Amino acid sequence: MAGPGTRGIFVSYRREDAGHVAGRLADRLAQRFDTSNVFIDVDSIEPGIDFAVAIQVAIARCDVLLALIGREWATMVDESGRRRLDDPDDYVVLELRAALERNIRVIPVLVDGAEVPSQNSLPPPLRPLVRRNAVRLDYETFRSDAAWLVQRLGELLSAPESSAAPAQGTLPEHTESVDRTSSAEHAAGAEAEPSNLSVRRANVEKPRLPQGSGIRRRTFLRWTFGAAAVAAGGAGVWGASRLAGNEAPTAPSRLAWAFKTSDEVYSSPRVIDGVVYVGSTDQHLYAIDAATGKERWRCSTDGSVTSTPAIADGAVYVGCNDDHVYSVDAATGAARWKFLTGAAIHSSPAVVQGWVYIGCRDHHVYAIDARTGQERWRFKGGDWFNSSPKVAGNILYIGCRDRNIYALDATTGEKRWSYTTESTVDSSATISGSTMWIGADDHNVYALNAATGQWIWAFTAGAGVVSTPLLVRRVLYVGSDDGNLYALDADTGRMRWRLKTGNGIRSSPASAGGLVYVGSRDFHLYAADAATGELRWRFAAQGPIDDSSPTLAGGRIYVGSLDNRVYALYADVGTG
């Protein structure tokens, strides 16, 4: 635990641009430096408190500001179309300006391939930012990137003030030559060891707020590395409120088994013929006995496996962050073929009539012959495809980070139609009859005509929707980054109920036996009554349940977690 003299770290980010990594990074920082020394998510200010003064108070408590910069950081606009960086009262502008004026160390953290903006693209008060050495933090290499950054911050903040440290505002560049495996292994020990940061803070005159007033602008959210977030500062990525009236008991007796991998599990388990297939960021695809939790085989790759496997005709198909799509024998794990794309793959494959369809971060959707691994066609979008394709009839539906939802001819790859949203689309589609439903990061769940793309209705949640909607008897179940599981009327979009969890939901729901199951970043798997939303039980994992979605098979529910485990739980009420 850090001592009282420890210097603070402020994490500055835009929720729409880098929210998917900001909370995870704060989590790692809090492990090493103590929660009270890591400041993130200041969401609203109490009435009567000067916004700029509140930011000054926050910055004055810190010696390092991490400026998380995503690919839309410099171009994002507000509701009126004004670029947010050009607004002197924008919270990111206020944070960075205060830090630069106080001459504290400002480190640009480039998220998912972003680049430092050009000097001319920044307002004058922020232009010194371009002279700061930057580090990288990418989704597919998050664990090792964050480990390296935490390690260097530990060295930096524990150094005496007079020591020969890097120049103000700089940190040695984190290049691709860093040994990511060793960095991750180091982090496992480094984050657990006590911090002895007891150097004297610089004597800074701090602005004062009236006594008893709470500083909140996103509320100084202090993420506790435990079962849920401690502070209730409004819904948001990685830091929402506590459960409100949903304190159902946890259900440890439901655990059938837990299989431990060597790293985080974003992949969703797929179960067929008594075998669970799932990927891990430890660079393996696993086959696990569904009854016992014993490993049957593992297939090694050269990158993280965050994609969810598809199984067809005795083969397992999965995308990988080593830029390949793999086909392996379902019985043995032996490779059949691998197909090279141009970038990492988070999208999960769909296998239909002998073709494998998958999206890629090289801006393409691919159609591949399932037997030979030969390319049939490719379609180019305007940005990454993290969304997974869904095929209905002869049309493929997929979301893109260029803000569009695409309908493509499944045989030729030609575009049938596209619908433009207000933000990125990482959710995947659900199709039934003439309607498709899909979420978007603009906070909306959309219902569109599947044949034409015509708008039918939109439901607005409190934050982005990455979760894929589940349709059961004309009710649509979907999670949101605002921490809610929603039940919507599929025909009108009207909300029937919502279940509040303690953090964002990116997991996609599953349903059986009158219950709806979903994972949350608050470390829990939830079981709710499908008709009323009443919480029946929740199971506590040891880490967030992020992109992994529950799968039901044989009276059990299977799900992965960032605690490096795949869990098998008894799904039926009363079964223990």
C-alpha cells in the first residue's frame, strides 16, 4: 500500500474515444499506487462550484497526468458541431491546460494506433503536448503495454526530486521491441508488491473549494480492485454506481468448475458435443471438457485470441491478433489452415454453407472457403470491423467503426445498403424476419428494416452499446456501458425493465428457463427474471467479465473473465 506521501496520477480521457481502456488502466495503477492516488472520471460538479477551480484542485494533487488519446481525440465534436478541443471550457482541455501550466509531467498515451496530433491541429494552450514523448496502449496488447507503463511510473514516482530523471513531461518511448511476455510477467509481481513511494511532494499552492463540497465532474471515481466499483459517480465506462436495490446473494455453490488460462479471457465460450472451445490472450485456443473442466487440447498462436470460435463440420474457426484466421481440427487441435489478413482480428467468425465470414481491423470483411482457406471476396469499409458478421438469407450484416451498419451480399460481397449512426458500431446484429437490431456507441439500440436499412426505431441508453441484442419472444435484451441490462419491446423499442449492475456491460445476454444471463465489468454474472427483471442471483468472478458472453449448454452456463478463468456454473434455479 502506498504511503501518505505518494504522488498522484491523473488519467485524462474521453469516454467515447478511450473509455474501453481508461478504467482498466486505472485499475492497474490503483493496484500499484493505491486507489487514493489515482484520479479518474470526474463527471459532474456540485451546484455552485466553479468548474475550472475543481479541475485545478484535482490536477494540483497529482504529479503525472496520463493523456489518453484515441484516434478521434482531436476531431470529436459536440452537439452543435463544434470541435471539442476548441472549447476552452471542455473538461479535457481544462485538464491538460492546468497540467501544462503547472508544469507537471504530462504523458500522451496513444490508444489503439492513434498518433500524436500535429501542433497546428491543437489550440495554443495544448501545443506543448506534441513535445512530450508518447507511449502506446493497444487493446490487443493491453496487459503488456499497461505493465510496462506501470513499471516506468513506479520508477519515476519513487525517484527523489533531485535525481536525474527524464526531462519534464517525457517518458522513454515504449517501442514494439519491448518483450511483452516478460513485461506481463513482471507486472504480475510488480502490481502486487507494496509501493514505497514516500518522497516529499512539491509544495504547491492548491485552490480550495468550500468545505464539504464534493468535487465531481466525471466524481473522482476511485476504482477498487475487488468485486465492484466503490464510488457511485453516475453510469460510465468502468465506473458506474453500486447496485441499486439489487442486492441478491452471490451464488458460489453454482460453480461446477473453473478452468485457469495464463491470461485474460475476452473470448466467449462455444460448446458442442461436450467440449468448450474458447480463446485467451495467452495466445492459445483451448478445448475443455464441458463436464469436468479438464483441458483436452490447446492450439498455440502468435497473438491474443479475443475472437469467439465458431464450430462447423469438425473444425474450429477463430480470428487472432496475429492477423490470421485459423481453422483447426475440433478433435485434436491440429491446424488445418490459416488465412493471413492485414491486421489484428477481434471479430468472431460466422460459418455458413461452407464459407467463413469475419471482420478485421485492416478495414475489411472477408469471405473465406471453409475447406481450403482460400479467399472468396473482401469488402473494404472506412475503419475497423470489431463487430461480428451475422448472415440471414443471402445477406451479411455487420457494424463498423466508420459509424456505419452494412448489409452485404453474402455471395459477392457487394454492398446492399448502409445506415450511418452517430458513432462507432462494435455491436453485432440480431435478425428476425424483416427486422435487424444492433447497438452503437452513440448510446442507441437501432431497429432497421433488414432488406432496406430503413430506420424503424431507436432506444437511447445512458452510454454506448457494444453488447449484441438477444431476441426472445419479441423482447429484446441488451446491455450497455451505462451498467444496465435492458429489456425492450422488439416492435416499438419501449423499455419494459432494466437491471442495474455495478459497472458497464459489454457481454451479450443469453436466456433459458425464464432467466436472462449477462456478465458485467463489476466482476459478476447476473441471472434475472426474463419477464420482470428481478435479480435471481449473481455469481462473483475474480475479475471483470468484459466482452465474454455467457453460453448455455446442458444445464450449465459458461463464461470467461479477465481473471484468466473460464467458469462453468449450474444455470437452473435451485441447482447447486
